[in-house]
Amino acid sequence: MKRSLGWSGVLGVLVLAACGGEAAERSTAEGDRVALIEACETQQGIEWLRREYGEDYCDCRADVAKEALDVPTYRMLVEGARAELEAGSPEEREGIARDAFEAYAQAADAARMNCRG
């Protein structure tokens, strides 16, 4: 026996889909932020950056990057961070950073201007 959805059923499905989409987007945004912070915390020279810009440098850098970078550059930064976290060697991480240099440089510049501790 087939049942058809009435308008209230259709509306309910649309509301659930919209809410699910927002939750997935929020989850992705939170995951992106976590990846940026974790990659930052394991980068070479992080101790100096913390002394210079404050203990929460990596958190600040992640937040500032989201606001300061255009969407394609931010996506490149996030993809680079995720790839770095999966990299098997320091050389592999260095290659990833080199490939995403423009995004990394823009994020670093924005952090330098906004993340004084």
C-alpha cells in the first residue's frame, strides 16, 4: 500500500533536510577549524609563535583565517591542513605547505595583524 505525503509531511521532510544541512555545515566548519588548529600546533616553530603572539595563537589563526581569506583560499588552507595531518613525514608536510603557500602566507599575515597576545 502506497502512502502519499500530505503538505504537512512534505513540509516536515523539508524542515528536517534543512536542519540536517545546517548541522552538516556546522559540523564541517567545526571540523575545518579543528584541522587548522591541530596542524598549526604541530608546525615547526610553534613555540616561538606562541611566545610572540600568545598561547592561543593557533585558535586565533584559525578564526582570523575564516574571516580574512576568500572562500577558495580558505578551502586551500583547510585542505592543506588536513593533508599535513595525514602526512607520513616532515618532507611530505613541507611539500604540502609549499603547494598551498599562498593560502598559508595569507593566513600567517592575517594572524600577525590580529593575534597579538
